[in-house]
Amino acid sequence: MMKQLIEGFSMQIREALAIGRNAAIHAGKDEIKQVVVAGMGGSGIGADFVAAFTGAECKVPFLVVKEYVLPAFVGKGTVLIASSYSGNTEETLAACRQGMESGARIIAVTSGGKLAEWAQQYGWDQVLLPKGQPAPRACLGYSLVAQLSVLEKLGLIGPQVLKEVEGSADFLESLQDEFHEKAAQIAGFLQGKIPVLYSTNVLEPVIVRFRQQLAENAKMLSWHHVVPEMNHNELVGWRRDQPGLAALFFRHPGESAANELRMNITRDVVSEFAASRLDLHAKGKNLVEQTLYFVHLVDWISWYLAEMQGLDAMEIRIIDFLKEKMATAKQ
């Protein structure tokens, strides 16, 4: 099942673009001072990509909250995008309650559940996503595009980013054979090791996504850090042989000269101590294509790792256990 969901990523992007174009999101009369997205897991990571894609253009601050509690500044003038594929994510619903109390304008991005009910009850604008996807983490295309569509309809960004997202669907489809070949090779490289993931800041959502997918699909732990911050702390930890670690460096053409130099030096230092090291280079003619190229690649890597271990990439029993324990404790 997960294989089919990953295969459908480009089609999901196209479907999400059509949904976003048709969504009734009104500009509103009040001044927008900031946009806050409340979302967890696959819904929250979509907002991280939105922040990376629009940081140089969005006309107001854009903040992602992955928690029960919103910042104190949220209130009148805040657009709160509540992103939950199921519509029942308790942290997102708690943030919505606080948003309502503070006077924020709430826009729902969901396929149903309590969040869709509240949107109808309170008259919120919403982007209604297709129901029935068995794994919310496989709905990144929906949440990412929906949130970008909201920003465009609010007049906070222009149409270019969505055009680049649309172009990325064809780009990804043209590389399917390469994705499978490369993902299988990298999965073999990582098998039996703990992945350590490094990038510059603009690609951090990619390596966060990879860490999430390694955990859920391949049942593997990993960690990540970003340059230049990593150079001010974690680099000192690389001073003895680490036979169980495999370091992956995610590179892209947009690295500044300073960060490119830092990445090269960091790679050389890490290579002295890690069991193995691999440089991954983005493809694509813009940041959106390069980012989504990596997203699709790491999703496939996580699936191949699950297959190599004889694991079901869909299985998340421990999360279900946690939810049951949380529900029982509240009774």
C-alpha cells in the first residue's frame, strides 16, 4: 500500500492544485499581521516546506506550531491555518480552541473529522481534502499545496511558487526509473546503520521528512542537523570512530559560497570518523523542484529499507498504542 501511495505523489500534487484553485478562501477585510500554521506529523511538515518556499516573498511572518499551545501574540490580525488530514488531531484542535478564544481568523485544511465540523459550524474558510487516505504522512502533497493556495488567495504570495510546484509534477514523473535505482542503492548503503542527515537550512524540511519517514516506514532511528548551526556545536562531537553511523549530506546548487565551503569542510571532518558517507545532489531548475526531488527520493529510500528488513511500511502500532493510552488516561 505504501508503495502505491509514494507512486501517486505527482498525481496528488496535481489534484491538490485543482483543489486549491477551487477553494473559497476570502481575502477578508482585516489586516493580516502574521500567519500561524498548527499541524502535526505529515500535516505539520507541509508547513515547514511552505516556510522554506515562501520565506523570501511572504509579506508577513509565517510560523509553524507543532504543539497544543499557540504563542501569546496570536489574536486579531492572525490567520491561523489549522492543518490536520484526519481532522481529529488533538494538538491541532487544542490550538484551534485557543485561536477562537483569542480572536484569530481560522482557516481549516482537512479531509473531515472534528475540524471540518467546526469549520462548518463557525463559518471558517476551509480547503477540503479527499477522504480515505490510509496514511496521513503520505498526504504531504495535499497539505503543502493547500497551504500555499491559502497564502496566494490571501494575497501574501504571488502565483510563481504554485507554478513551480505544478512543474515539479512532470519533473518527478520523468525521473521514476532513476528514483527507484538510486533509492535502492542508498537503502543498501544505510541498512544496518544509523543515518546522520546534514543539509543547509533551506533543505532542513527535507531531512526532517526523511527522519520521519525512516521512523514510520522503515522503523529506524536517525538524527539530523543543519549547517551553519551544526558547525557551532555538533561538529565537536565528531572525534572518534563511529562504526554504526552513516552520514548523508544533502547538497543543492543554491548554497551560498560560505555555506558551500562549510559543508565541504564538515563533510571532510565527518568522513574521518563515520563508517560511511554519501553526498546527495539535488536535481531541478529551482528550489521547489530540487526540494521535491529530494522528498520523493527519501520517501522511496524509506520504503526500500522497509522491504529489505521484511517490514510493513504502513504499520504504526506504537502510535496507535500511545493514542489509546492517552484516551484512556483522559476518561
